[in-house]
Amino acid sequence: MHKEKCLMLFLIIFPSILFWLLAKIFTSTSTSGRPHAVDLQSANPKTLYPSTSLLLPIFTHQDVHAPTQHGHSISIHIPPNLRSLRIPLSSFLAKDTQYARLVCSAFIFTPALSHRHHNFHANEATTPPRLLLLRRSFTDTAFPNLWEIPGGSVDKEDPTILHGLAREVFEETGLRLTRFVRLVGEAIKWTTTEGDGTVNKSKEIKWMKLSFEIEVAESGELKMGVDKYGDERCLPVDLDPQEHQDHA
């Protein structure tokens, strides 16, 4: 009789446990392929990506949130293959201790433009996407007047490497990063020397650079018209004159 009761309890409890385990496995599998997002809260668009802010929230599994007009909230969406870069600068550099600096840069494209849709021309021609370039300040100590894509050094205060690029893009252009599309090419590596030039006081610094194709919230706010470079749509770029003098 005791054995029969134990068998009956087993038959009742075991299916419930099995069902619970299968439900956990299914839930984990169904969410693992979703893009991760960072919710960034700010009352002022110009302080959206402060380098020393500790208020940048964590990565979540939330759905896409369209950025508001005033920049009060925004989500940065990250594809699964870039999740490994959701780490602080110190953790990234610890993987290869010969490197002391990390630079991240952004390829930002304006959407393709249908001339017929915007009534610029009678034909159906489409202008291909254009890459945003910035021209360095003429007073810059390194490479003055040269053209480049937005980006800069990741700071130790940045919560993650990806936050660092979002901050740099916002500081240099006023544009708000909303999506990482992909990593472009391989890492670029180089060495510089710091010090007074003497053998005893000079120090070699190894650098690494990662480039990403990204999307920004302002892609839906293109200024229609023709700029001085002949482009018929322009991102609303807000340059820092101490760093850059022009954009195209």
C-alpha cells in the first residue's frame, strides 16, 4: 500500500516538474534571438550621453521604442553578434593587455532618396545613400582640416564600449544613436609614442579601432533641399566647433 501511494505521488508530481522545465527552456530559447536594447533616459537631449553619467540604464529584452521628439527616452538596439561588446573598456582591454586605448567610429548613412516621391525630378531615379563625413577643425593638433567619420576614444567612465560610441557620436554631431547595424571590417591597430622623445622617457602606446555601421533617430528628420555639396537631403548635424568645422 505504501509503494502504491509513492507511485501515485510520483505520477502526479513528475509531470508538473517536467512541464515547468520545458516551459523554462522554451521561454529562454524564444527570447535569445531578440536584439538587446539600452534604454537611455534624459530630460535634455544635449545631456543624453554624458561621459560621466551613472544613470544610463541596463540592457533589456524590450521591444523597439521610437525616440520621442524631445529626446526624453531612446532605445539603442544591438544585434546578437555584438552582445560580446556590452562590456566596459577595462574588461575589453584586459582581453589583450598590449593595447591601452580603444577608438570607436561610426558609419552613418542617409537613406536613399526617391526623386519622384519628393517631386525633385520627373523621372524615377533614386539617389543612393550618402555617408556622413566631418571635417576636422583647422586648429586641431592632429590632422587638421582632414575629413573623417564620427567617433573617438572610449572613456573608462562609459558603462560599455557601445555606450562610448553613442556618446562620441552625440558629442560630435548631436545625432542620437538608435541601432547598431554591424561591425565594419576588422580592428585597425597602430602604435604611438608619448613622452619627451628621449629613450628613457618615451612610452609606446598601442591603439585599437573598431568601426560600426549605425542608425540614428534623426534619419527621419532629413532637411530637404540641396546643400553646397549637391546633396538633396541632409541630417540635422550640430557640430562642436572646437572639433569640427564642416560636414558633408
